[in-house]
Amino acid sequence: MIIKEDKNIIQNYFEDNSGVRGSNADFVAIAEKEEDIPIFLKEMSDKKIPVTIAGALTANTASGLSFGGVVLSLEKLNKIGEIKKIDETNALITVQAGARVNDIKSKVGSIGWLYPPDPTEKNAFIGGNIATNASGGRGFKFGVTRDYVKALKVVFADGSISFIERGKYFADKDGKIIFDTDKGKKEIVLPKYILPKIKNAVGYYNYTGADFIDVLIGSEGTLCAFIEIVLKLIPHFKEVFGGIIFFETRNKAYEFVRKIKDISQKTKDEKLYNSISAMSLEYFDKNALLLIRDNYPMIPINIEAGIMFEQDVYEDNADVLIQKWAREIESGGIDMERVWFASNLSEMEKFRVFRHTIPEKVNEIVKKNKVPKVGTDFAVPEGKLSEIIDFCDKEFKNISVFNLTFGHIGENHIHANIVPVNEAQYQECRAMYIRIVQKVVELGGTVSAEHGIGKLRHVFLEEMIGEEGFEELAKFKKSLDEYKILGIDNIFPKKYLI
């Protein structure tokens, strides 16, 4: 274990994409090998010293920032193992928690396999992705991180180690789970609050009959440290094509998305071969497009929305599929001069850079302002998206703060970014966001679909589960972290641990 105490040297552990200031720690402990972790956590637990597990610090909820105590960095635990082929359509790979997502994707992709989750931040550590159940643009077809985690090697706060395979430990009808560690069996009971049955990344996973591995995924560093992960891989597509379509009105964008989603679902249900099957559907509002227009001056003027789509291709039928997309676009009365096409993976990568430029620009502004943004991460049930976006627009018009909206429209999961320039604006935006959250909950949605709650969104989660839900979260955490040292203030306020 490497211990660093010099404040100048460890300053980079106190900043992330959230814009939050004031992070601090007594020292940073950098694990050099897996065996360091149980010894270290046991020592910290015995001394009751808070521990914040730091990944690549790419989060925007401050979940990896410490406020007192110590930082545990897993940056040196970055090994990526060899691929184990199961059959023609399935393979596994074991990686350490500090492996970067982009490195994993590159290694498996070079020999014909795909790790499907596609978060915007490719430099993130896989452990951080699992801690928040990240997803990204291709979640419409491929789902979320949870869907590709087959096993976890974890260390709990008391230093006990457990290897948790998917399908091994399940909650009974009362929510009780009994599982093995190297120090004997543990017994826990899941919290009882109700979570929406849509794409969701809030609180501890507690659905009926929950698999224990899913309870730990998305726990934001509050229950354990991830050490090793076994990931599921699928065959890599042969090619990708797609496009960006610009619309004069948002309603036309919504109509197009609804049509493509219906066709894609039919393709999946009927296992059709030469049919449209969107891999991703991404939305950009007018302000998002204007933000990057200096980078992309060819963006048409007088447009209100953009949709980016991707389709993966596994056989030699790309030309047929491109023609079908073109017919659907034309049949919607869309001006083809407002459509950019990418016919292969190389060209499509330029569009993905286009999409990722938007949050990157926002993060640059946030860091320059030194004031946190207020970023929504909500998702709503099918058929409710236009209603919540319209509601947000009405709220935005009541404040004079720069804002933009983009996100995963295929999953009804949208990121509205409100970017204040001072503390007064920030508080005004937070108050407005509570009203948006109340509407999201009213519609049966979630306040976070992929980024988690961290330290910034307690008040929003409270709208979903109330104070009683926070008490249940704290009680459950203490069942796995008796001395309350891990990820303090993540997910729920630390006052509930007293």
C-alpha cells in the first residue's frame, strides 16, 4: 500500500466532474495488490476512520470525493485478463476494478468480442461503472452494466472477502439474503421501499427475489470495495452505420423516435433479419446543438431538435438496412438535406464524438465557473417523455440560467443540464429541480437512471422514497458496514447513520 499525505501531491483526488469544491482527506492510500484491501479496510474499520473509494473521478455526483477521513484508490488494480470463450455467442473476461472501460473494450474488440455498455466517459474505471450501474448511449439495445456482470470479488468494511456469482444468492420472500465470505456467513435483509420498474440507478436494488450481485451493483461505494469483476461478452458487430437527423420541431423528433422504437421492438420479437433495429437513439435540443455549433458550423439553422441513431450490422446486409432507414426517414416528411449519414464504423465514430462533445463542453463551463451544474438524470415510463420535457421547458423559462437537454431518448432517459454562474443561481436551480423531480415521480419515473445519487441528489431521492426510505437505506448499510466507514454521505445523508 502506498500512502500519500502531501496536500499538493494528492490534490487531484479532490476534484471530479461535479464541480464540487472543498474535498479533503488525511491521506490517500493506493492499493498495489488485491491483498492490500482487506487489511486496510479492517484497520480503518477498527479505528472507525471514514474511507472514500476513488475511481477515475469522472462522476458528476461527487460520489468519489472525500470530505474527511481517507481516500482508497484502486488505480493500480488495472489488470485485464484473457478472454474465456464459452460458445460462439458468449465469452467471459476477468478484470480488476481499476481497469479503464476503454482499455477493456479495445482488448476484447481486437479479437471479435464486444463489451456492450457504452458510457460517455470511456476513461472511467470499470469499478466506478459498476458502482453506479452505468449505461450510456447504446443502452436502448444492450441494456446497462448490470446485465453484463457475471461475478464480483468484493471486500466488505470488516475486511471479509466474498466471491459473488450471478445466480448464487437470492433474496427470499422477506428480502433476506444469506451469503458466504472467507470469515463465515453473513445475513442481510433488503430495504422495503418501492422502486419504479424502469431503467433506474437509485438506492439499493431491492426488487422481489433480488440477486445479491445486483444489490451490490449501483451501491456507490457504500457497501464494499470491488476488486475483481467477471464480465460477459458478446460477438462484435461487423459494421455500424447511423445518422443525425435535424428537426424543425420537437414533436416531429418524438414521432420519428416512436416509429423507430416500434419497428425495432418488432424486429427483436420476430427475430427479423433484414429489418431496422436501432442500437441507440440519442436526443439533442436546440441549446445543446447551439453549444457545439462553433465546432460543427454545418449544423442547420432554424432547427429545434436532433436525433442521432446507430444500427449494428452482423451480416453482409448493411446496404439493405441503410435503404430501409432512408425510406423511413423520407416517409416521415423529413428533409433529407437535414440528415447526416455515416455508412461505416469509422464515419460513425465521428458522430459519437459529436454527441460526446456536448457534455464535455458543459463540464468545461462548470470547471471554469467553479459552481456545480444542476444536471438531471431522470427517466420516465414509456409515453411520458414529451410531457416531462415540456414541463422542464416551462420551468427553464422562469429562470435566466443557461440550460440544455440531451440524452438517451430511446429509454426515455434525459439529461437536462442547468449551468449557474454563482451560488445564488445554483440554489435557484436546485429549487427548480425539486419541482421537476416531483413531476418525474408523479409520472412514475426515477430521479436517476444511470449516474446515481452521490452526495448531491439526496433531496431528490427523498421525493421518491421519503425519510423512511432513507432510514431503511442507513439500516441496510449498517448491516454490511457496522462501523459506518464506507462512502459516507453517498446515496443518503450521513445524519441517518447516527
